[in-house]
Amino acid sequence: MEWDNPSMRDRRGTYAAYSIGCAVVWAVLLAIVAAKGETAKLRTITLVCCGWWIGWTSTTIARHLYPPPKTRPSWAQHPAG
């Protein structure tokens, strides 16, 4: 089975895989609505899609610009008190 390939398994849970999956889902959704010829619904779905991608873009920028929080030493994690 292809999913047993270690390199494939390592890539499944990545942010890049998530992003590609989202792009595919949006492309399929837009293609289905466009094929039906419903112009008003296509406009609405396109606006929602654009809004979603704006949010995704801002999240991606934030992930790259702001470092994750530093871990504290084990003795400082739970102050006595």
C-alpha cells in the first residue's frame, strides 16, 4: 500500500500538504459551481474562497514571521505557590 511508504507518511501531516489539499478542494468546488452555470452562486462562492485564502495567507505569514514561544525549564513551568 502506498501509504506505508515512510516518506509519504512524513509528508501527510505537513502544512504544505494541508495547503495543497485546501487548494484542490476549493478548485473542485469552484469547478462544480461553474459547471452548473449558476452565476450568482459562483460569485458568492468565489468571494468566500477569496476571503478564505486571504485568511490562509495571513496565517502563513504569521507562522513564518513570529517564532514559536520558547520552552521554559522544567523547574520554572509550575511555580510553587
